[in-house]
Amino acid sequence: MAKEDSQDSGGLAMDAALLAREAQEEFRKMLSSVEGEKDVVIERELMSILDHVTPMKLIRSLGVEHIYCLEPNMNTGGGVRFYVTRPNVDAMNSIANHITSDKSSREYYIIFVPRMLALCEDILEQQGVYGLVTVMEWKLYLIPLDQHILSLEIQDCVPTLYLTGDCTLLRLVANSIAQLESVYGYIETFHGKGHLAKQVWQLFERIRKRGIVKKSVISSVIFFDRRCDLVSPVCSQLTYEGILDDVFNTRNGYVELTGNVTGKKQNVKVQLNSKDPVFKVIRSQHFSSVPSLLSEISNELKGRYSKGRNEESLKELSKFVKELPKLKEKHESLSTHLKASEHIIIKKKDAEFQRQLACEQAILDVYDKAKKEVVEFIEECIQREFHFTIPLQLMCLLSASSDGIKPSQYKLLKQNFMMSYGSKHIVTFHHLDKVGLLREYKEEPKVTFKQLSKIFKLVPRETIPDPKEMSYVHGGLYKPLSCAAVEHVIQHGDWVGPEVSLKDWSATGGGGGPTFSHGISQRKRTSASPTPLRGQVILVYFIGGCTFSEINALQILGTQLDCSFIVATTNIINANTFISSLAA
């Protein structure tokens, strides 16, 4: 029988469903504040997000007659209407248009998730409808995508944080931690790496509730600024969960499979979490081992069906009948993941993808000098006009791991890229440079990626995938730098270790920033070897997004170090979405 993933074995001491129950209760109170039947209009992006906390069946049980998706024009519905939306310009304009074109005496309520911004109030006032609506705020911050994954699901967080410098999102991160403390109890220790991590800590200190007596099941929080590791998000993912995201783009905990994948007329939306009996087993496995695991599950189902048909006693037959719903669910899940895997195999067996992986390996290997072949392959991708993110992914990986590309190579690659994909991408290159992903080499930083790679042993000498090592998530080629940094904190109790002081780590790609540790007792601070965090529940909070590969790697680390990880993030990213969010 296929072995279930260790991350879903029930060892986690934190009940993420408690967040969903708190959110449900808050939402129920808001809807129940208005008696009688009502309509609910939900912003499209929030539709799938709300499924994780308040499923449509639950919403209907709260006296809701109709549920609509927010559109620019809407004339249907009853006498009371609730809008559930995030604070954005398009939604405000649509709501204002609904109200101004409405000839009835309908009551309007707007529930902002998680809060209203002054910009929204200004738009509603300018449109002359602010006095006609009742405004509410639903403090829905972290969405429990799974038992060990919490996300704000802010899809545009990278440009917001690193291009516009908007600090609104950092306040949401700080508020989300404050909410975790109010639900689960007081968190003793905080560590952080990066400028944004420090800003979040400072914001959190201002709003933190004092006097919380209950001790949290979460012993420590580690904030990690995405700019401190720009290498990991531009590496190709090789676990099933990661590769599924790379190929189909997982969004809000769902993946949408098209008809040419499923063989059905309509697209199929699949929720990806540990409730899926097949996905639970294969999610963190290297993709090369997935077909054999699916075969095991198939044989297991065949055996159970065969045994059930041959049962003779009424007791055994009754037991089999009770199992049928779960067997059917598992069968449908198996069919879905078989079809998705077949589609992935066709794409990933392509010779060009194999060459891309070979280039990534050559780039990451600090001992490999064959960088000329890498540049030649990038030029070939540009000339053959592959999807623009493919050559950019390799260029970003080359730049982030080398602290910049040689000026002559950079100028040539940029020139060729503009000729193939258009001059509009001057803006793309500017954005990538500003973030630190793609730039000319100018001067060597205080701590280079090459030094970090050697210190943390990011690139194993043996490239055989070992399920017990974090490098497994990238096929044995690379251990995510972010996860290696987390490992360092867990092993040493703070950022200072015997080999290197991470306070001198300026970050790959020129971003990064300071490190900090708060809440450690004086004994630990003065001790030559601070007490490690083994055997505890640790929340790692990625500010700027994280990949499924990093989540998978932390689950492996948790097994190694006998501790449990909860991953919180502003959003889930992959190389394609990360780069596309910065493109013109």
C-alpha cells in the first residue's frame, strides 16, 4: 500500500480549522445582523477563497436566497444585498454602478475583506453612493488552504511590496499574526530575516495585545523576506505538488484542469489538500515516483472492490457498502491525478525541458564552469521565441546565483530579448532589476551566493534524490536557501552560528537586510549555544510568497529535526507567476 505523506500524519499540534471556524462565526454575525432573506454578491477572486472558510452551503443556511458573482452590471436580486469584496478600485466602481442604476429601494451592505481602505471610501463618495451603503469589515487574514498551509492569497504582493513600496500589505501580515495570537495564544519567540521582516515585527509590536495568558501551541515564528532568497522561486519544481503548480498554476488552493486533460467537455476545478485521499499520498513525492504510487493505489482499489464483491456474510457486505462512498471518492481522485500526470509527463519529457533542467543544474553548481552552454541555451530560447518567462527564468537564476550577469552577456541577452519579445519589456527588465532578480554584475556583495551555497551545502555532490533530504524537492540538485536558513535558526536557536554570522548576509540579488530574534530568555541570549527549537510547532512566514517546493522541503526538515512546521505566506508562487507579476 502507498505510504501517506508524513506531513499529513496528524502530528501537527495546531488545528488550522479553528481559524476557519472563527471566520465562519464572524461572517454569520454580520449576515444575521439583518433579518429576513438576502442576496450575497461575491467578488470573483474571493469565490474560491471563501470555500476554505465559508462554503456556499453554509452561506445559504444563513438566510441567503441568492449568491452572485460580482459583475460590472447587475439588476437582479431581492431587497437586501450584501457585497463581499476586497478593497480594490474595480470592485468599488462596479458596486457604485449597481447602486446608481438601481431604481428599487434595496438595502446595500459592503463587507470588506479584511478591511476597508480610505481609497474605497473616496471612490464611493465621488460616485455619490457612500451614504447609501452600510460598511462592515471581515477580519479574514490567513486562509487555511490546508492543515499546514496558511496564506493571505494576495496575488499581486510582489509588485506591491518591491516596486511600489506599499506598506499596507505589511500591516496585513502583522494583523494576521496578532489574530493567530488571539486565537491560539501568546507566541514566545520571533525570528526574522530581511528588511520587510523587521518592518512587520515593528508593526506587530505596536498592535500586539498585551495580557494574553494562554500559551500558544506555536512556540516560534520565523519571518522570511522573499528578497533574501531569489534563487529558490526561479528553480523548476520537481515534486508532484510543485510540478502541478508549474504546469497548471494552482490558485487559491485549486487547480483547473482543461477538457483536453480530463477528457470532459467542461474544465474541472480540483481542490488540492490533505482531504484528497490520493493527493495526500503523492503531493510531496518526486514526480518520477508518482506513476508507481498511482499504480499501487489503483491495485489497492481493485483488490478492495474484488474482495467486496466476493463477500458472503451480511456483516462483511454491510461493512463494504459503508466503505463504498470513500472508495468512490478515492477512485475519482485517482482518475483525476492519473490524467493530470499523463499531461505532465508529455510536457516534462520534452527534450527542451530536460535541457532546461541541465542548465539549472549547471547554474546552481558553484563548481560547474560550463556557464557558456547556459547562455547559449538562453539565446536559443529567445531566438525560437519560447514563452517569454522561460528565458527570463534562466536569466534570473543565473543572475541571482552569480550576484549579477557579466555586463557584456547581460547587454547581449537583453538586446536579443527585446528584438524577439518587443521593446515593452524594457519595463520588465527595469522591474526585475529593481527587485534584484536580474541585473548586471557590478561589485561582489559582502556575502555571495557561492559562499552561502558552500556553507549551507545547498548543492549536494551526489545528485540522487533522497526523500530524507531537503534537496529532494529539486531532484537532489538544490536545497532551498530559505529552508536552509530556517534549519540554521532551529539548530542554533538564533541567527548566529559557528560557521557564519547571518547578520552579515546581505542577501542574494542585493536585497535582504537585517536579522533579529526576540522573546528569547536572557539565559539563551548569553549562552554560547542557545537552546534549539526541536520538538516544537514553528510557523515560518514568507513575506513576498513561497513555492510548494519550499513547503515540501520544510516538511522534510520537520521530520529530520523532530518538529512540526506551519507555513504562512502572502501567496503561493512559482517561477512563471513570480516573473509574470513583474512583467510589463
